[in-house]
Amino acid sequence: MKKHPKPTESELQILRILWTEGPSTVREVNNVLSVEKQVGYTTTLKLMQIMAEKNLVNRNTDSKTHIYQANILEHDTQKNLIKSLVDQAFGGSAMELVLQALGNHKTTNEELDQIKKLISQLENVKHD
Amino acid sequence: MKKHPKPTESELQILRILWTEGPSTVREVNNVLSVEKQVGYTTTLKLMQIMAEKNLVNRNTDSKTHIYQANILEHDTQKNLIKSLVDQAFGGSAMELVLQALGNHKTTNEELDQIKKLISQLENVKHD
DNA sequence: CATTGTCTACGAAAGGATTCGTATATAATG
DNA sequence: CATTATATACGAATCCTTTCGTAGACAATG
């Protein structure tokens, strides 16, 4: 069932670009990436080729310029990364992480409302 | 200000043992570690030596058998790891991570109460 | 006191992640 | 059509992490 390896940090940077930009060429990804860090074109190319081998991305090779596309969902990836962190640093307790993240974070009223909404949803589920 | 590198996964395993067990010898750490994974004594030794070089741990070399002790706080480490994850996978939004973690996690009533308590504390801070 | 056990130190192998130079193919341009 | 620009492929260097074998110091034991 687990088909995809955990993406590395560099791979995650590229995935985030693909998630927000949609299917892209290496050139396009590299252009966006260049804003956040200095990186050569062939470096990005190589990374994306490796990601294709790992099935983290698909690529369409119909035209000479290949088009790459994320093959894992942002939401699923975030979920897996959270689980890793929870296991590695919070002894498996997701709630510990939540409380830490909440406590350290400056929260706006809108965000608090958002959480309260989610909490009441969670409570409603329990009452069913 | 930033003195300590981000611990690797293996280093984090050892730190967790030091945090819960307190100052320990390599042998003691390795014994605990052996429960969760098969690992040779010298492997653990080497890792802990590296961690000492990185100042992630202190070691007392008064006696022949050295005593190691965590040199970074569990809480701070968790905070830094959360920040890394938030930056790398949640575009810097801690709230996104919280909502995800909450949503994916099966929450008990006690945990919900805990969060509600934290939220009202956060709200009180705002009213000051 | 010789043997056995336990410790640290050291070095190196193995694997993965990251970076980039170079070669080659192909398209675009004058 | 020659030149220039842009693409992929490939391989290698570098760096980091992880693992462990071996050697030497020292203590404990028979």
C-alpha cells in the first residue's frame, strides 16, 4: 500500500512548487526555485529525474521538453510528515505536537475560531 | 544565537532516551535502544561521540566510563522541529499543521478538553 | 599474572542526498 | 545551412548519515 518513499527536503521544495503551479517544466520549476535558493538548472533536472524514478512525480515526455506533475497529494504528504514527526519527537502523541504548535504560535482570533469550529465538529462526531 | 544543528533521526532517538532516562552511559543508552532496533554497541558509541562534537550532548569523562547528558532541551527541540516542518511542508503556517494534525488524529474527550483549556488561555492573553 | 571482559578511539565502508560538468540531441535564428 | 540556445542524459564528486570492525587501555577474575 505504501508506494512512495518519504520525500527529502529538496524534493519537498520541488513538490511544493508543483502543487501550487501545477504541471511544469524543469525550467519553470527551476525559475521558481531560484527565488528561494541559488541552484543550477541541471541540479533541478537531476532531482526531478530522481523523483520520477521514485514515482513522486509523473512526467510526460511527448514533447522534447518534458512536463512534470506531482504524483502524491499535498494533503497526504503533510499527513505522513506529521506522523513521522509525532513518532520521532513526540512519542507518538499527536496531541503533544498540537499543543506545542499552538502554544508557540501567535494565534489570531480567526485562527482560534477555526480551531473551535473544528473541535465542535470533532465533538459532534463523538455524539453520533 | 543558533548553536546546535538539527539532530538527525538517529540522534533524536538517542536524545529521547537521554531525556527520559537522564544522564547515562553508552551501554545504558544502547540497552534501551536495542529494544526498538537492532544496533551494535560501537554504533551507538560513535553516534554519541558525534553528538558530543556537535554539542548536542555533554559528556563527563572523569571516570573511564563516560556519562552522557542531553545538552538541548526536549521542548526547544520539539519547537524547532515543528518550525522546520511548518516551513518545509506548510508554507510557514503553523495553523495549517495544527488543523491537519487535529483532523487526522482520533481525539479523546480529555484531549479536546485540554485544547479547549489552552484556547481559553490564549484568548485571555488577548484580552489583557 | 594471564585471561577475559568492557571501555574508548579511530578509521573506513556503505548508502543516500545534493550538486554540477560534460556530452549529445534538437530546435530556433540569422 | 551554420550558429546559437535549450533540452535531456549520464556520470562523477562531494557531503552527510549510519554502521561496524579493529586496536589499545584498563579493570576484573580465576
